[in-house]
Amino acid sequence: MPRTDPPARQKAAPESAGIFHRSYLLVTLGACALVFLAAFESLAVTTIMPLVSRELDGAGLYALAFAGPLATGVIGMVAAGSWSDRKGPVAPLLAAVGMFVLGLLIAGTAGTMPVLVSGRLVQGLGGGGLTVALYVVIARVYPQVLHPKIFAAFSAAWVIPSLVGPFAAGAVAELAGWQWVFVGVVGLVVPALLLTAPALRGLNGSPDDADSPDPADRPPGEEGAGGRTPGGLAKLALAALAALAVLGLNLSAAVPGAGGVLAAAAVAVALLAVRPLMPRGTLTARRGLPSVILTRGLASAAFFGAEVYLPYLLVERYAFAPTFAGLTLTGGAIAWAAASAVQGKLGNRLEHRRAVRIGSALVLGAIALAFVTTVLAWPAAVAIAGWIFAGGGMGLMYPRLSVMTLALSTRDTEGFNSSAMSISDSLGGALALAGTGIVFAAFATLTPAAPFAGVFALTAAIGIAAVAVAPRVAVVPAVRTPA
């Protein structure tokens, strides 16, 4: 098979080049813009969905409007990962952006709630594929020493949407109509893609392992797919099954009597379906790459499972105004970006595994503070301050988990491993949110604080699992930092 050489701009870039060097500037700006827009769209839709549901008489489909994109995103991740490994990341990236834009247009022109949910499902396909394709682009465009910096830039791209997204979406919905929140993002996605396009030339084509470590030379657990992955159609079928299971779990609470049985069955089906879509040993915390992937999912589950209920706690138990309660999440987002920037500057001075261990401990500590605040009726400031540490912990470990995943991938497993990491991230969050929803409903008839205490207890248990698995992540050889 003929070798596909890296783009000429990488060879021309000096050793000291950063992510904003002219060799990488366009792809850095374009990729960060795409991440920014995905973040803005997510926060904006969360803000306007109550208004959309009321106008379209769609209360019965409200939860599905959020669960649906998360579920179909798994399918998009698998498709983009397989496609990227076979043909390179350009075509999958273009297709993912196209699906994302199509979903925005369908949702923005919807006259009924079922049509809007259909648009959200299409958005999920595109959003999942976009994430994986961008990871492969990073692996092909940037040298390994710049990976911590570009992932830190991605985290920073979430800050402004966290600050202005909800307010801007509310203003647009009030002045022009909620439809323009969806349609308006389309006009921003296209320029972002055009920025990225010139830097993507030369990235397509079949991958080649000549410039990558031989999987046979890796320690056990760091070989990526491990030669056991199903074919393309089988992967998509398994992803679809996992997506259906996630949707079933979200809807199981609505089934009287049999909800618990259905929930357990849905979790089992989801885990069995995704098992072949991840490196061997992921679900058993095998040392190395599998534990990197598993830690990503556990961290996502603990953090996002608790974060959703923190503003709710402040509104219900402490009589905060919704806007003020939302500032808690803004503080966490700023801390996430700041910690990401710090770890990017530290580079090899902060060993990857140590960053993951510290980050997972910070997230667990913050959830524990929220639990204690709820049970003992401590001042709300305790939980609010704690969540800043949670954001810092995520900012510290998330980029390093991404760096380790790419560092332990060969050119023909970059797509598979990036897809596995994204699936773990998405599925972990989805399962945790479904689980916390079930716990919250089950404890709702007890004391007013009981539902929140149950939620934070469950997410703390997940956080403990993340802390336990963190020391088993891969040890990646240090890359010499440019002078």
C-alpha cells in the first residue's frame, strides 16, 4: 500500500512552532471555531427548549430532545472513526458538518415537536462524527508535543459559550423567535469549516503505519483495537443497538412497575453492544489504553451526572434565581479552561498519569462537598466553591486523556481509538444522567433533600470508581518539548 505522506506544512514548521504558528493557524482557528459553535449550540438549546416545548406542545418529547442526540451521536462516532481509519479524516469531517447543519435546519424550521426531535437526532449524528474526525485531524496535523496545547484550546473554546450562550439564546428567542437560534448557528458553521479546509489538503488517503510504533512493540493493553473489532456494518449495528439502549434507559422510568427491570436490561445491552467498539479490556479496567478510555467515561459520568442537578439544588433548596444558579456552571467552565491552559503550559513537567489522578480526585471531592452540603444544609457557597474545583479537575485530566489516546494509537487505529474515547465519554454521561433521573424520582417522596442527596451519592460512587481506575492509565513516554 503506498504511503500517505504528511502535509508539507508540517515538515516546514520549525521545531519551536506553536499551535498558532502560520503552519497550523488556519486549522487551529477553524477547529476551535467548530468546537465553540458546538458548545454554543448545546448551551443555547438547553436555554430555549422549555419555550420550544411550550410553543410546539411537546412536553412528552422534551427529554427525548436531549437524549436523542446523545444516542445517535454514538452512531456518528463509530461511522466517523471507521471512515477516518480507511480514508482519512477529511471526508468524515465534511460529512459530519453537513449532517450537523442539516439537523439545525430541520430543527429551525420545525412546526411540530416530532419534526424538531428528528432534527435533533440528525444533529447528534453530525456532532458525534465531528468530534471523532477532529481528533483524527489533530493526530495527522499537529506533532505530538502540541497535542496538550490544542486540547487546552478546545477547552478554552467552551468558556465564551458558557458565559454568553444562555443569555444570547434567550435574547434571540425573545426578539426574533427560537427558530433563529438554530438557523443562526448555520451561518457560523460554514465560515469555520472554510477556515479549516485549506489545512486539510493531503490528509485523505489510506493510513500507513510506517511512521507509527508497531502495535506488537506496545505493552499489553496499549495496542488499540487488538485485532478483534467487527466490520464496518457490524460496528454501525452495535452502535445503533447501544443508542437504542440508552434511549430505552432514559424512558424506562415512565414504565410503571417494570421500570427497574427495564433499566437494568438497558444498561446491560448498552455495555455489551459497545464492548467490541472499544480496546480489549476497557470494561475490566485493563492497564494502559483500556483504562484511559474507561477513566474518560467514568469522569464524564461523575461530573455531568452531578452538574445537571447542582443548579436545580440551588433553585429548589436555596431559592436562587435560575440565572444566578446557572453562574455556578459558568464558574466550573472557567476553571476547566484555566486548568486546561495550565496543563498545556506545563507539558511534560506534569506527568500524564499524575494529572489524571489529581483531576479525578478533585472531581470526587467536589461531588462529596455537594453531597455534604445537601445532607447537612450547609451554606450554598460550599457547593458552589466546590464545583470550581470540579471544573479544574476536568480541565486538568480531560486533555491528558485525549493526548494519551492519540499517543497510544497507530495511524490505522487513530479513528477507532478516538471513536472509543468519544463513545465512552458520551455513553458514560448518558448512563449517569439516566441513573440520576431514576434515583431522583425514586427519592422524591422522601424528605426534600433526599432526591439531591441520592443523586450526589450515586455520582460520588462513580467518582470513586474513576479515582480507583486512574492509576492504571497508560504511561506515555515523554516527548521533547521544543526550546
